[in-house]
Amino acid sequence: MIERPAKEEYYLNIAQVVAQRSTCLKVLIGAIIVKEDQIIAAGYVGAPRHTRSSLDHGFCLRRKLQIPSGTQYELCRSVHAEQNAIINAARAGVSLLGGDMYIFGEDRETGQAIFAFPCFICKKMIINAGLKRVVVAHPGGERRRIFLVEDWAREWREQDILEDSVRYGRVE
């Protein structure tokens, strides 16, 4: 009998391939957006179109400035994978309403998978884009974590943004 990967595994595997295009010196992160079982957009961590990336410069600006991870995103040359996937859908005139985002990440230096959970900025964009679910590859025993975007919005209505139960940079 031929074994086929489950849909979530299949899409996470594609996000992993997309991540290989990343131009960040620290992490490789890829995101794809799927709607009605069709991939409608993809994005990876990378410098804006027609600009020089950290790979081109040969150094990470944030590391050079000793900026802690998860802060001052405006001083990074890269656009996040989630943002690029949403932007690429907009460039193509594709609606994201009701779609699912799949995210895969790995540490560029160690090659180890990371829990590439969206940062606060990306979470806000995902909520406003009308996505339904976010499936994130997980390096632990469970291969993936599935999040309902409506839960994020509800959590922020009931609490403050900083009281998120799951955050970028924390492995749960």
C-alpha cells in the first residue's frame, strides 16, 4: 500500500521548501496560504524586492546592533514569511478569506526545526486578512500545532495583546 502524507504534512513540507529561499542569516522561514485545497500564495523571510538582503551584505544588521530577538522589527532588512505570503496574494488579486496558512521554520546555523509561531505584527495581519487557521511546524514530539485565528481575536478582546498564551520565540 502506498503511503501518502496527511494534508497538513504535505503543506508543511511545501512551506519547508519555500523556506529555503530565505535571505535571513539567522532563520529560514516559509509560509504558504491554502484555500479550498489550493495553494494561493507563498512567502519566505527576505528583503523587499529589488533591495539588498543580509546575504548580499554578508551580515545581519540586527546582530550588529545587538538588538534582542523579537524586538524592533523595523530595523530588520527582511519582511517576514507570513507578511510576504499575504502581500503576494494581494499582488495577484487573490482573496485570503477563509484560507489557512502553513508555516515552517528552521535555524540556519544548526539546521534544526524551530517553532516559527507568528510575531505580533504577523498575527495582526493574519487576523485582518481573514485567514481561518494557522498550522505551524513544531520541533517537538508533535509535528505541528494548529491555531484558529478566531481564538486569537477572542483572546485579544478578552485580554490584552501581551497576555497571549503562545508567543513567537517560545517553544511550548
